[in-house]
Amino acid sequence: MISGTGAFNQNPIVAIDNVSVIASIPENMGANAPIGVLESTDPDIGSSLIYSLVAGEDDADNTKFIVDGSTLRSIANLDFESKSRFMIRVRATDQGGLFTEESFTIHLTNVNEELNRSWFAAKHQALNIVFTWKQRILQ
């Protein structure tokens, strides 16, 4: 039985347009580079979500990234020649403590490292990849 106002907490609804690949991003973007923006929806109107990297299936590279608000960032420079694919697991938690999780793969693209690095950095500074979650209920 639900008492009070009749409202109750519901899990965030989470899905991604392409579950197997988050993004394909160029290598050598530097430490703290924005990889993309995390987005999701919650059926609880007005609820805000907190994103975090969590242990679980496909979390092998969580230590290479941080979540800053809703922005996924690299901790260090990502180099294609060292590793070209990264696996992470992200959790979206609503104000009531309910959550959902999803695993993602980030692919690096190889770039010509002979290019002028300042030109490359300026060219890709405004890289904006949005991760959109729509429907998948867990917990």
C-alpha cells in the first residue's frame, strides 16, 4: 500500500540508441578530455539523476574515465597504439535511490600524429557526443 501523496519513486528508464558502441573518438585528445554527455530519463517528473562508473559486467576500463556531472571524461591521454577499445559501466541513480546500469564500448580512431597537434586540438575541441538512454528498467 502506498500512502502520502499517492506518488512513488520509479526507476530511471534507460536505454541507448546503440548499446554496443558509445562513440568513436579520436586518440590523443589529452587528459580530462570530454568523451561525451550522458543523458537519461526518469518517469518521476522533476527527478534529477546522478551518474557514476560502477563495478559489474564490462567495467574493465572504468579506471581510465571519470564522470563530471553528466560529462564522461578521460583521466589520461588515450592512445590508439596502446589500446583502441575501452569498456565501461555507467549507473544512473535517481533522487529516490533507484538506478539502472548500462555497459558501453568506446572506440578510438587512429590519427596521423604528424599533424600539427595544436591544429588537431582546436579542430576537435568542440567534440560533442550525446549518449541517450530511453527505455530499459533494472532493479
